Amino acid sequence: MIMNERDLRHAQAVDIAQKMMVAARTAPKGKGVDIVECAVVDGDDAERLAQEMERVSEETGFKFFLRDAGNVRASECVVLVGTREQAQGLNCGHCGFATCEGRSQGVPCAINSVDVGIALGSACATATDHRVDTRVMFSAGLAAQRLGMLGEGVRQVYGIVVSISSKSPFFDRK
């Protein structure tokens, strides 16, 4: 049997993306409370994500959403990482408010934000271990959040585009 790498690329990228989700899941969480959500999108769902990014660009005038939509289309898949909002009850003030109860509606718990960051770092480290090209994208995450791709109430979503090619499509971006 002969297996050509080009024929296996997509399946390999999805497999690595799944490993990235495992890394995000097992990353340390504030107070040990796991409220991180992860998913992999590809195919038609990735196209739907790119189209939403284009809509955001039209609404906001931010052209980088258009560029990043092209990067989503150039990728094999996208790993999404976000968090469910849950104040951790530490009254730490990192969110800018003296107490958790004193936080304004919609202000994220800083511990939740850190959890997403650590999960993203763990996922990207796993991608690096497998030598795939990635880029963390606020734009893809915002579009995924608007589409509810990680479920109702999941916020602070980021996307990690994944590519296996001879040259990273995420490097020389205009």
C-alpha cells in the first residue's frame, strides 16, 4: 500500500486539532473549575465561519476580518476555545471591581480570561509539537461566538487556524 501525504493531510490536521483540544481541556484551570469549551470546525462549518467573519468586517469596517476569513478558508480546520462565564468568588479585583458581586453585567471574570489564555497556549504548544502551522485569531473566535458554535453562553472565544502545507498561509499576510 502507498499512502501519499497529500491525501492524508486533512485527516492528519483534524487528528492534531483533536489533540489540541485535549491539551486545552487538561490545561490548568483557576480553582480547578473547568468551564472551558472547545470544538473543531472544518468543511461547511468553516465556510460558515468565514462568511460570518466577512459580515463582521462589513458591520465594523475592520478589514482584518476579511484577511482572516481568507486564512480560515486556507486552513484545514479551526480549533475553537472559549469559556462559560462563572465568577470564581475570589474577590481578587483583577476584573477591575472590588468584589465579584460588584462586577458590572457583561464584565468577564479575570480568572475565566486567564483560563482561556492558558488553554490556548497548551493547544498551540501541542500544534508546535506536531509541526503544524497555526495562528490564534480573535476574529475567528468572535465570529464563532456570534454563531454560537461552542454553545449558548460561551464567551471570550478564540479560533486557532490549522494548516499543513509547505508554507504557512498565516505568515506573509497583507
